[in-house]
Amino acid sequence: MTISYRGAAFARARAKNRDRVNALIESEEIEALMRSGVRRIGRDVVEIDVGQNLRIIPNDDVIVCAGGLLPTQFLKDMGVAVETKYGTV
């Protein structure tokens, strides 16, 4: 699993969540691309700008967390299937 995050650190996360994510990063169960931005989400890959480099990462699914208001209609207009989950996995 890969997390793309535009900031240098998970500053807005709750301490408990930040600690859990940092533990997963340290154990290499997930990769964190800090100071990065998603350029394009394709059917099978995601293109992410990391500094001056472009990373192309294979994907099965993409979860978008983009602030307080979800960009649901924007994503649907681009052809992205959107499913909202409330307290489920």
C-alpha cells in the first residue's frame, strides 16, 4: 500500500492514527510518499509526482481523501466509481 501526502508530515491527523500509520511505515507494510501529488489515476496505475520525479505505481484500488468535502461529483464526472463507507471496511 502507498500513501501520497502533499505535506512533510501527517500534521492534521489524530495522534493515535498518526502513531499507527508511522508504525506501518517503519515496518515497511506501507510506503509513504511525502510532499507528493497525484498527477493521474489510471485504470491500473497511479502517476505521482514526488519532488522532480514521477513515480508510476500499479494499483487495484484508490482511496481519495481530499479535505472536508468529498469531491464525489468531480470523481464521478471523470469516470471514477465512488462508494461511500460509513464506519465499515
